[in-house]
Amino acid sequence: MLFDLRGRGRRRTVQVIYVGLALLIGSGLVFFGVGAGVGGGGLLDSLTGKEGSGSASFASQIKKYKKLTKQQPNNVYAWEKLTLAQLHEAGSEAYVTRTGLTSKGKELFVQTAQSWNGYLALNPPKPSPELAQEMVRVFGEEGLNQPAEAVKVLQIVVAARPESAALYASLAQYAYKAHNTRVGDLASDKAVALAPAAQRTRLKTQLAEVKKNPNPQNAGGAVITQGENGTYTATSKGKTYPVKPGPHGSYEGTAPASPSTPGGLPSNKK
């Protein structure tokens, strides 16, 4: 195994997309039937089985499993279900809007992260890769923006899907964002090796760019993300728009006009 998942360190929008570079964070990462958000499909549908559906149901589940974790702090199942319930609750517009996390959303994400860490603290023999996949959204740029934590959960996901170049590329990107060059280099090499031959050169170049400038921003403070087809987008104040590389490592583009950005963001020319 490339990474040791048993150490203590086990415990991401903008969007992070790239076939071999990144996966979507802001709209969720698609894995094991999990859709674009935590609100529907796949793993999280298990919460709606016999316990009903809707925000009221998730609130009651959160209350139920919080109580259970207090009564039985060593109950791995209770911590896992609490984390799932909180993730599903976080899909509500009260917590996440088009412009990003609300104050209530950030608070809920913090609580979800605490529940996840409580789950990992019990050293489950096989931490849930599905749950870990969803936690990337919590720790990603549009969540708590904790790339080091995103690295830890992606290591769990990668261990379950060691054949995925996309997952290794995503892991490499988050590792570089967390300034963990060793893990970033290992994941980058693995991603390139697993990628289709026709994509390897481009992938290697793009990951090298991420390593060199892991958190690029243009003059307007937007975060730059490289897409699956090699294009770039910038995200600022909840808006995403296309940009293109400019001179000296800059990115050029203009955000769509809105009340919050009346003239759009200026290009980053040096």
C-alpha cells in the first residue's frame, strides 16, 4: 500500500475537477453512487430507509445519534451514523447556498468534522471509503478549507480504489495545497502511471504546475481550478467563470457582473 492508514494522522468548492488531477468538491465527489451533493443518491440514501426523509428527519437522527455517542462513546456505528446524518442535513439551503456556506453551515461542518474524528478515533478496521469520500467536501475549499484533512480522507478513499488515476491526482493536488510534498509526489507519480498513455504527459505537466503554485489566485482574489479538459476556471464570492493563463503565472478573466461584483474582477496582469 502506498500510504499507511493506521497511524494517528488518519484523523476536499472550489471545485477540484480533473481526470487524473482533481475531483469535484463543491458539488460533491461522485463515488459509490453518491451524487453531486450530499442530498441525494448513493450512500446517504441509507439514512432515509426506515427513518423517513426531510430536514426534520435528519435533525431527529442527529439528535438520536448524538445521544447515543454520549451514552456509548465507543460505539463505532453510532459515530458513523451521526456523521452521515450531519452530512445529509448539510445539503439544506439553510447551510449551503449558491454563494457558499452560511454561518450555520460552517458550524455544522465543524460538528461533522468532529463526528468524523470521533469515528476515526475508535480505529475502525476498515474506515468507510464512502463516508470518507463525502468528507472531502467538508474539508475542501468551499467547506472548512483544511487541505491536510482532505489528504487524510482521500488516503482512505484511494486505499479502496487503488486503480483510480483521478483519485491519486486529487490526492496529489490536496497534498500540494497542504504543503505535504512527499505525499503529493507519491500520489502524482501514481496518478501518472495509472493514467491512459495519451494523457500522461499532460497530467504530469499539470500536476507539476499545481506543485509549483498549489493555491493560485488572480488579482481579484479568486481561486483558480484546472478542469478535466485542460481549461481553467476561477471561483470568487460564490461565482465561477472561465479564465486563461496569462504571463508570469497570472490568470486572465472577468467575473460576471453582480451587485457584489459590479464590474467583475480585473485580470491579473503583471
